[in-house]
Amino acid sequence: MFDWDDLRVFLAVARRGSTLAAAKALGIGQATAARRVAALEEALGQALFERRQDGYRTTPAAQALLPAAEAMERAAAAVADAAAALNRGATGTLRITTIDMAASFWVLPDLPDFHRAHPNVQVELLTTEERLDIARGEAEIGIRFGSAPEEPGLVVRRLGTLRMGLFCSEAYAKAHGVPASVEEIGRHAIIRGSGYIDSRPYNAWLAARAPGARIAHRASSGLGILEAIRAGVGIGWLPCGFLEDELIQLFPPPPELDAGAFLVTGEALRRLPHVRAFIDFFAPRMAARLKRAG
């Protein structure tokens, strides 16, 4: 057996008459080109070129092999063209599972541009605070936060770090002031989650430092907490980097509460054109938002 890259170099040298010209055409070093020709000759057991002062001349063996090598070159180009066509023609339905905050602030703002690039891909956003099972087919892609997912059969791409901060509205600050320290939060109204989202580490962190804080309102979703904070009901946790121009962040985000952000899909799904199109489009944008927020 031989390496296809060696065959590419063979064709380039045969057409251009020297390893230097072939190397320039392929964007590699001349020594690499010469080494690949030698490797192909060894693999085939044939001398393919006569090395002369004025360049490389093909041997009869090389002339006999050229038609087959050129056919392989055309076949490789056809594969590349077909793959490009699949990427351009990505089609299908994608179920994206994530929390409502990520769907609203990370996916929806860029969805029109994604649809313009991939008009035949339909995106369904499954917003939930619980993790759907991608390996079992409950969704194709997940946007997750916390520790890195370790379920078997998943492909995980780290996007960056999500930081959580305590926020209040300007109306709340004018009516009640803002705490000068975390301990002073005990004299303020707190907005917390209900059910599953109330078990998150930042709530335990705050309860340990401000045990007397009054819970004025509970919401069952991140967007519910956001709307309560906007309305001036109290102080609550939100991801940093979304609404600093609208709300007041009370303290620097506690670094011990930093969480990883991950884009997750199935091992068997990642090569599907519409799955790959979503990941290639959204991952850089999500990573950039996290970097700006950090």
C-alpha cells in the first residue's frame, strides 16, 4: 500500500519535471517532495524518475502508472466536490436542547443568519432545565453548562467558561439601595429558582453567606428569574455578559462558581451535514460571547 499524498507529489513532479516546481505548486518543502517520491518508489518497488541535473524524467514504469494515478486524482476531486455539495445542501431538522437563557441570547439572535446560509435546515429549540439524552435520540445537539459531559457516545466541544453574577434593576437600586457586601444581601429581597434550578451551586453559595436573605419570588426558569429582576422584584443570579447595560451587577462573579460551557452531539451524528453546519456556524459565535463576558 502507498500514501495518496505520495501519489499527489508523484503527479506534480511528473507534470513539472522537478521536485522544486512540484513543491511550490503543492505548498510543501522541496525536501518533503523528494522524500515522498522516494517513499512511493519504495512502496511500489519501481523507479519512477531518472534524476538528472536538469530535473526529473519519468521512467517507463512511471509512464505506465500515470493513467491510473490521474484516475485516482479525478476520483479524489469528485469526492471533495460531493462533500462540498453536501455541505452547501445541508438539509433536515435539528433539535437543539439547552436552557432558555442560552436559547434566547445565544441561538435566536444568530438564527436568521444561519437560515440564510442553510435555508433547508429547520431548527427546533427544546428549552428545558434538565438534560435530554442525546445518545438515545432525544435531541441532536445540546448546549450544556457545568462539568464536562461524560456520557458514552458523545462528542463534546468546549466553548469557554460561563460566569454567574448577582444582578438587580435600577428601579430596585433606587428603591432599596444596593448591598455593599455579600453579607448585606441578608437585608434584601432575593429571587431564586424553583424545583430543579434551585439546586444549582450558586444558590447554596449565597445561602451560606447570607442565610437571612428573604426569598421574595421564585421562578421555574432562567428567563422567569430575568423578568423578575427586570421588574424590580429583587436581587438574583444571571449569567454575565448578557445584560450589563440594562441591569446592575452587584459584585465581581465568584470564580469558584465558574462553569464550563459545552456543545454536545452524538458520535454518529457529528458528520451529518446539517449537524456539522450548526456546529461550525454557532460554536465560534458562542465562544466569542463567552470570551467577551469573561
